[in-house]
Amino acid sequence: MINFKVGILGAGIIADKIADTLNALDAFEPYAIGSRDLAKAKAFAEKHNVAKYYGSYDELIADPDVELIYIATPHAFHAEQAKQCIMAGKPVLVEKAFSHNAATAKEVFALSEEKNVFCAEAMWTRCLPMYQLAMEAIDKGAIGRVAHVACSLGFKLDNVPRILKPELAGGALLDLGVYPLNFVTMLVGSAPNTISSTCMKLETGVDGQETLQFKFPDGQSATALVTTLFQADNTATVYGTNGYMVIEDTLNPKRIRVYRNEKVIIDITTPESQISGYEYEFISARNAIILGKNELPEMPHSESIRIMNLMDGLRNAWQIKFPLAGEAE
């Protein structure tokens, strides 16, 4: 079988994880790496067995053998780099959050649809089999009607440059909060009509921690703690009218248990064959590209825009604006 050749744009921490995943995934390979630093690109290629390395993003995008580009740079650069890939006819997966605001995200997706070139947010959690199994259990009535979701997601990241810097579209919301915004709405099965919140800012003016309270049209509710100030337990509990579901590790569930009358009635663990969890979005992206689709079925353009709009609304409430294109004065 011929390997599907992936180019990685940016050589940071997430790029390491992507390269390792692709090296272990059948019928894929991390074929090329692009960095603004040629020495860094070369070192990355040697470390991860990558065939080609480039000292500029332009060279990576121009490589005729690259079949999909993964953008692994900070949020501030996603939109312009995605546009460049699309204009070159290159399918592209964009690291979450898709962009720094909804306005620029809409521009990218409009271009994707105009040129009919695949473009999607790399919201890998939506592609995880564990979440698919959780949704199946909920749909079959394992806990009755979902009434409330409570979750947390936090790591100590408050000294990490990408978090601290407004010019990189830093803060907890775009880096971490995008996850609970996705899986809470996924588990409830609808979009919230209101979100109230509290926010704690870092010295640079970006958000370091927030609590989110969701209200849904049919009466359901949810709460989420998102923080870069400390390690949270990173679990979620989905309360239903006939039971509840506990999800261990909200980012990449290791175990999901369904309880009824305090007894476990369903116990699901991570498949032994899973590499990192990132592999499923690549498989889905390749399938979409082969079929001539321009979006990921698990994370269509409309859903990415909806999530970006929610985050814009939260930042507006907190009076946090980035010194970047498309931000209101």
C-alpha cells in the first residue's frame, strides 16, 4: 500500500506528537517538515524519520508530493497559512483552535468551499472511538435524557509563551477551552443558547482560567472549569434522568463507566490498538479527500465557525482582544 504523505507546517511540541503518530499509523507517513529555521527542520526530520525538510513554510506548501498539510503553528498564524495552502491546492488540517476569531475562520472556509479544497479544524477528540461509543450509549438511553454535564480541563501552562502572548492569540480559552466547548455540546446533543462565565487574567492580559456555565434550549445545563494555572482532574460526568456517565480524561478518555443505582452497567476502556488518539482525524481526513469532500464529517465548517463565535463572545465579555487581523477595535 502506498503511504499517504503528510507535510507538517511548524516544528513545535504538537508537531512532535503528530509525527510520532503518523510513523506508527499504517498507510501514512510524516513525509515533510517545514520550519522557519532550517536547522530546526533538519533536526526534526532526523528525529522523526521525515523524508524532506524545509527552512520555510512556502517550500513545504510547494512540495508536489505532499498530499495533506497539518498546520501546527500558534493560533495567530492559522488563518493566513491555511489560505496559502488552499490557494496552492493543498488539503489542510488546522490545529485547534482553528483561528483566533470567527471572522478569519469564515474567510478560510469560504475559500475552501470556493476552491473545493479540503480544509478542517483538527478537533481530534470528535473523531475518537471512545467519544463515539459514549454518544452511542447516550443515544440508546443508557442514562436516560441528558440533564447536566460537569467537566474540567487544566494543566499548569502559565509560563508557556504560546499561552502568555496576546500576539500569538494566547490564553486558556483558545488553547484548552475549545475542547469542553466541543465535547459538552456533543454530549448534550445541541448548541447552548447562553453561556455565562468568570475569567481570571494573566499579567499579559490573556485569560489564564475561566469557569463556564452553559444553558441549553431544552433545559439542560453544563459547567466547565478551564485553567492554565494548575493540573485539574480532567474528568467529566454526564448526569441523566436514569443514571450517569463518568469519563476519565476528557481529552482522550481512558475509561467510560455508566452507572445506574450506583452500579456500573457499562464499562468501556480505550482500545489497545490506539496509537495516540490523533490517528483517527487523519484517517477521516484522508477518506474525505479521496471522496472529494472539502470538510471533515466529524467537524464540518459550520461547527468550527459556531465554536469560534462562542469563543469570540466570551472574549468580548472579558474584554480580551488580540492585536491581530479581524479583531474589533
